[in-house]
Amino acid sequence: MSSAPSSTYSAVTLTVNGEKHTLTVDHRTTLLDALRERLDLTGTKKGCDQGQCGACTVLVDGRRNVSCLQLAVAAEGREITTVEGVAEGDRLHPVQEAFLELDGYQCGYCTPGQICSAIAVIEEHAAGWPSAATDDVRPEAGPPPLTPEEIRERMSGNLCRCGAYVAIVEAVARAAADRSAAKEVAA
């Protein structure tokens, strides 16, 4: 950074997992690189670096985002959640628990992105968002059943090179069912 013109760098404040971090970054720095290289949050993985594999998926304002395509400067003022921030203290997020209980991972490389994506998928489904697999997309139809086909379509942006897809679908289904049951009990 010593000889580069200051016009190519900016100070940016990123709110990651509830903590504010102020960094000076090159305008071309991706959110993925800022998380991994500047903040040491290495749970988010670099896979294809082209937004095609989902290994770098994080939540930005609660929505999934492939962080290799997001510039860090464009993430200022947004709430970023990485896999390191989804648990509540020592208590795992229900999606993390389901992945562990149902072996929704093999090598584990894609797992952080899968978990962040699954959390968003469950929320999107509960909010009634249709997918390409949804038969009736009219808002009054409400959320479609969260079938394995729905889960596979909604999770299709996350690749698992080991082929743990069957267990991943089961884990997402279980976490979604647990979420629904908890909401019914609370009501």
C-alpha cells in the first residue's frame, strides 16, 4: 500500500458477526478476501472465485451472498454473518446440529457455505418465497411443502465435491422442521 495512490484505497467499516471492524482496503478487495485475509475468519472458503460453487457463501443482511463476487467496500453498513457467527455462544445453530447429526459433510470444505445457505433457504421458504421447483407460485398459495426437490433446487448454488447431497438435504429438512416446531410451541 505504500506507493499506491490513496484514491484506490478506502477505509471501510464492516459489521461481521456483530462486531465492527474498520479496515483500509483496495477498492478491488472482495468481501471473501477481507474476511479471510484481513479478519482471520477462515471458515468462509475460497472455492472457484467465480460465484459458481457456493463455498464462500455468507449472510449479508440475512440473505445469502457469494462473498467472492461482493466487494468489501460495497458491504459497508450491512450485517455480515459468517459460519463463525451463526452459533449462539457454545450452542450450535440448529442447522449446524442437523449437519452434525446427519453427517451432512464429508471433507467439510463446502460445509460453512452449505450451512449459511441452508439458514437462508429455511428463512426464504418460511417467508413464502417460491423456487424454480415450486408448483404454485401465487402468494396466496403460501409456502410450498419443503420437499427434497424444493431443498435441492434451493441449495443448488452450493456444490459438494464429495457428494454428501443426500445427507445435506436431510439436514436442511430436519432443521426446517425443528424451526417450524419451535415456532408452533412459542405461539
